[in-house]
Amino acid sequence: MPNRYNFRSDEYGGSLENRVRLFREIIEETRDAVGDSMGVAVRFSVDELRGAEGLEADKEGREIVEMLAELPDLWDVNISEWHNDSQTSRFAAEGYQEPFIDFVKQVTTKPVVGVGRYTTPDRMVSIVEKGIVDMIGAARPSIADPFLPRKIEEGRIDDIRECIGCNICVAWDSMKAPMRCSQNPTNGEEWRRGWHPDRISTKSDDGAVLVVGAGPAGLEAALAAGQRGLDVMLAEAVDELGGRVSRESRLPGLAAWARVRDYRGYQISQMANVEIYKSSALSAEQILEYGIAHVAIATGARWRSDGYGRQHQFPIAGMESGNLFTPDDIMSGNRPSGSVLIYDDDHYYMGSVVAEQLIADGCRVVFATPHAVVASWTDYTLEQHRIQARLLELGVEVVTSHALQEISSLDATLACIYSGKTRLVDASSVVMVTSRLPEDAVYQELAADADRLRESGIVTLKQIGDCHGPATIAAAVYETGAVSTLRLSTI
Ligand SMILES: Cc1cc2nc3c(=O)[nH]c(=O)nc-3n(C[C@H](O)[C@H](O)[C@H](O)COP(=O)(O)O)c2cc1C
Ligand code: SF4
């Protein structure tokens, strides 16, 4: 391996033995300092996934473990850097580190722990039985469900809140903000919020709860209110639970996102005090007639087709003549054909998964964005490089630093955000991935008449999740903690 950092010519540089000396001394001195009072565990990345430019598991990565084999009390082995270690479900399946670490147990008698988004007990058992590791490490799986080991021990497999592999936790960690999780609504804040999805106290409030909409926010609200012992009615307009996670999980690479639905759907199906009504779109009038004390409106959001986003705060010129689609169209099966421009002013995952879908459908795809790279926000989820590489591999034409200026039925005009210089793109259709609007008509109608709400017996009314403010799945799940504690805005 060529030296990238170590250019020393003393006993800490040159040969592998010399370059490993510092590592060895740190382990030895730690052992001297702690004696027999505790074990010394060592984390070591056996492969950097840089080929010959970095450590490789079948070359120096292995040699280093062989050299230090019996020195630590436990080997915690993985791959680096962070974007390789914490890969998302979109790009790596459970157990993705196994091919790199599977040699370690052959060269040491010390216990070995490995990671790789292990969420399913069968897979965990299988790699222990195969002799690849002695212990399963779980960073994200235990962020999503800190009781994972106990649930396995007690055979409560259906109760596991499985990590969906979205890396929202990584994103918030990278932003130095309190961590959020798409599956765990109180992750890291149990102490402040006073509850936990597995430990939630019952509520003395005797009012029943009506939750309208069974997307992430509605499901979480129904679950948490049900756990608190309240009578809950959950009404969903279509014949499937999950809202956006069900729709999005059918897009390329996002199948694991359905776990947000599956965990909650199963839990509430086991609760005698939660009734689920599918194919039951409720109007404001019907909600008033029911007169249930606490009403949470979780009717989600829809993608805009007019181009409003970060770049444009006005409709795109020529919209009326364009053949326009939104991600909602793509997800509902209303798809363009031929040459398509995807205009991404959202900068998260949606534009790129729509691109993958349309390529799979046989379209010719141009992907334009005002930012300098594709899906720029996914830097935070460690995916940006992989997303852009995948689009290029799939033959998507990527046009960065360009805003959509005008649309016609045959083409689209893009303008460089720096020079203003324009270029024409052949596109018989345009998919707008720019921003979303709350689907809050029912909430607004109810909120407009406080007297009628009071007369009907409704005590509290709240819009939650994307219906309140379109955001991440994690934001919707987090916010509904407010519903679970029934700190709803009083009318
Ligand atoms: C939010 C977050 C913070 C992390 N911080 C560290 C860290 O400080 N040091 C480290 O070696 N690994 C860190 N990791 C990586 C994990 O230890 C683990 O190796 C990686 O996430 C793969 O395991 P998993 O699939 O079980 O999550 C972090 C992971 C996450 C999700
Ligand atoms: S935020 Fe996503 S990746 Fe992180 S633990 Fe939660 S579900 Fe898993």
C-alpha cells in the first residue's frame, strides 16, 4: 500500500511492522494502565475500499490483525471510511461488511464483533454459526430500537423496530444537532421528553382520539395514544396503511422504508383499543359528526408541479404547455415515456430515485439541478457520491448548476445559475421534484369554525406530520410525540 500519511523514516515509518508500532504501543499501554480491571477492545477497519491505494482486507488489513492477533481482548472490525461503514439500505444489504471481515476469526482466538446494519435475528445467528463473528455489533439497529437484544432474547421478533437504513441519524449527528431517527421517536431524548416508545405511561385523560391519515405521523400517533391506553380510531383514505412510506418503498432502493409502516401496523393491530378503518376518507363534516374529543389530522403532503422550490419562488414559464409530472404521479403509476427532464430543486433522495425508476421504465433521462452536485443534501446521509455515481452508470445525463427557466411541449430551457447562459434540452416531459405542500384542507376547514368544533364535542384539534409541515419521515415520527402525550392545541 502506498503511504498516504506516514512519511517517517524512524522506527514508526517504512516497514509494516514499523507503521503498526504506534497502534501496538497504544494497545499495550492501555493494557498496562487498566491491568485486569477491564477488557481492552480494539476497533480496526480492515479495508478502506480504495483498492491498492488503501488498506485491503486480503493484504495489509489482514497482516495487521495477524501481527496484533492476541493483544486486545476483543476485535471490533469494520470497513472505513464512514460512508463505507454506515451504508444505507439503498446501497447495501444487511451484512454488507461480511466479505471484508470474514478472515479475522481465523487469525485470532479473541472474540470478534462485526457490524453491517444487522436487524434480523436469523441473519445474526447465521453469521455467528458460520464462525464469522462471535458478537453482533449494532449501531443504527439499536438507535432504532435500543431494546433489540432483549426482544430477541424474549422471542418478541415482531416487536423489533427495525432500522430502515436511511441515515437520518448520521445526518443529524453530522450537523451537530440532537439526533433524530425515522423509527425511534424519542431517540436520545427520552430523559427530556419523559417517555420512550417501549416505555410509555398510561394516561388518565379519558377522551378518545381520532387520527385521520395513516402515514408515518398518523401511525405513530395512533400507536403512542393506543399505548397510553386511550381509545383510538385511525381512519385511512386508501386501502393500505403507510401513506408516503408505502408509496416511496416501491421506488428503487427504498423497500426497507416500509418498515416504518410494518412495525406500527403490527403493533396497533394487536391493540384492542385501536380501531383501524381503511378506505375511509373523512370529510370535515363527518369528523364533526363523530365528535371525538381529540382529533389529529395527518393527511400528508403532495409534491408541487409548478416549480416552486429553493431556486424559484414563482411558477416556471410555459408550465401550461408542458407535459408535467410530479413524484406523486410516478409513485401512482402515471409515468412519462420518451425523453424526460427531471428538475431537482429538492436536493434530497427523491429526484434520484425517480431517475432510477424512469431509466428502468426505458426513458431517456436528463437530471438537472441548480446545485453543484446531484442530491446535495445526501452528503449528510453519506450517500451523495454513490447517488451521483449510480445515475452516471445508468446513463442519466446530469446537468448541474442549472435552473429550469422555461418549458414547452418539446423541450426545456435550462439557465446556468452563474452566467445565465441558456441551453435547450430535448424533453417531451418534465418531472418536477422541487417542494411539497401540506394536504391540509380538512384541517383548515375544521379549524376555521371553533364554535362548531366545541358544539360537536371536539376538545383538541391538531395537524401533524407532513400535513403540518412537509419534512422528513423522522420529523413526522418525532413530532407526533406531542400527540402521544396529548399536548394538543386546545381549541
Ligand atoms: C450516528 C452515528 C455515529 C457514529 N459514530 C461513530 C464513532 O464515533 N466512531 C466509530 O468508530 N463509529 C461510529 N459510527 C459507526 C458505527 O459504529 C458502525 O460502525 C456503523 O454505523 C455500522 O454499523 P451499523 O450498521 O450497526 O450501524 C457511528 C454511526 C452512527 C450511525
Ligand atoms: S435514522 Fe434511519 S438509519 Fe438511523 S437508526 Fe433510525 S432508521 Fe436506522
